[in-house]
Amino acid sequence: MKSYVVSLALGLLVGVIYALFQVRSPAPPVIALVGLLGILLGEQIPPLVKSLVGPQAAATSWLQHQVKPHVFGELPKCLPGTTTADATSSSKEPRNG
């Protein structure tokens, strides 16, 4: 919420500066801004309808919502009985020369 207030305040400041210098704003016309407001409101309607039509079951764990699958799939795992130090030392071969 704080970022919205800061954004609005900075927008007002820039608007005042434009007015003082009598410069026309490069912002889109008001009709475009009204259209954007309609888009933002429209994005909120489907989740609202979904929550009214079929209430979701209560989440039993934060884990379901916080932990997502890794982007690259399942990460590699160590073999049973092998530590990280064992794996790195066995992969390094002595160099001759």
C-alpha cells in the first residue's frame, strides 16, 4: 500500500512541475486511463465470483501455497551413504605432469 501512496505522490509532484513549466504531459488521454481502470477492475471479477460460488477448503498447511516445484525439475540428489566431500574427492583424479 505504501508504494501506491508514494507513486501517487510522485505523480502529483511531476504534474505540478509540468504545470509550472507549462509543458503538456506525455501521459495518455483520460479515456485511456479509464480503460486501464476497467481492465484492473475486470481482473478482480473472476476471483470474486469464484470465491462466492464455491468457497475453497481451508488450507491446512502454508507449505501448499509457499513451496512451488523447482523451475528446472527435480534437483540431483546424493547417493545413499555418500557425503558431499566423498563425491568431490572421488571425481578429482590426480594429474600427471
